[in-house]
Amino acid sequence: MSYQDKQYRTQILNTARKLFGRIGYRDATIEQVAKTAGVSKKILQHYFQSKEGLLMETQRVVFRELHRRFTRQALGKEEGLKTALDALDAMWQTTRELRDIAPFMLETLNLGNKNATLRPQLDQFYRESTSLLEDGIRKVFANELGTLVIPPDRMAILIRIFLSGMVVELAQVKSPEQLKELDQIYADIRSMFERFIVEKELFKLDEDTDSVPLPW
């Protein structure tokens, strides 16, 4: 991909994210995105064939940013639980900062359930986001993988689902008080994660289900 191609794509995706967040996915049009991005509709459709495809790629960019924050937080630090928690905090802070796009992130889930042609793209997004999380987890616990209560691939799914749930809640936030309540929910889940994720010997593995009891 040429430098100009990258520049156009970045420009369009950044504009789409802002427009979708400000006026909503349903009300924003391809024409508006193109005009605001300073490109023609033809150029936009060269890179993104449909509004749904643009939405999905915008989602990918957001999640890649979350992964970048996660791994950057881990780089240059000691491996282990503290670094993992710091990285999780960085992901939550980024999600919180992007709260204006929470409603259109929910729109992606709705479209995937209603639009059969978009479902494969949504499934691919899930696979990519889970893979990015798993990669980050493996880096953070590089020398301590044997201490994890559940393996990185399953932990990645749990974190992805947790973040998706928090996005759903963020979409409903209308006041500073509600945001404060959501911060407390995050703190509670973080505390459970801290108690549960390592030191496998503290929990008795269920050999029939290959799982462990929750710590509460």
C-alpha cells in the first residue's frame, strides 16, 4: 500500500469514527464522511465498498489502539500480574476516553446479528481482536504461563467479552455519576481478575470440565 493510500484510509477512518460518534451511525452518510474527510465519494468507496464495511474497519482501528496501549504498557517492565493489571488499566482508560463511539460500537453488534452478509466480517473482527489480546497476554506472562489459572486463548476471550460489556454500559452513561459507578464496576472486576488469574495451586481444577471454581 502506498503512502497516499495509507493517508487516505487513515483520514477516512478518523473522520468516520468522529462522525459516527457525534451524529450516530444511522444518521451519518457515506457522502458526509467523504465530504468531511476531504475526499470524493468515489475515493472513499475505492477503499470501503459499503457503509457497513467502513463501520467494521473503524471498529478494528479502535481495537488495535486498545491492543497497542496494552502492549506498550507492558514493554520495558517486569513480566507478571502487576504489569498485566497496568495494561488492563490502560485498556480501560482508552475505552473510557472513546466513550463517544460506544453507541456505534453497539451498532456493529446489531448489524452483525441482522445482516447475514456482514456476519463474516464481524466474526473476523472477533478472531482478530481475540488474537491480539492473546498475543498481549503471552507477552505479559511470557515466563509465567504455567501459573495462569486459564490459558491465554481463553483469557483473551474473557477480556474481550468484558470490554464489550463495558462498552454496552458506556453507551448508556448520561452523567458523571453514572460514569463514576461504571469506574467502580471496572475496579471490582479488576480486583476479581487479580485474585483469580494466577497461582493455579490455590484452586482445585475440575478434571471433568477443565475449569476452576470462581473465587467468591
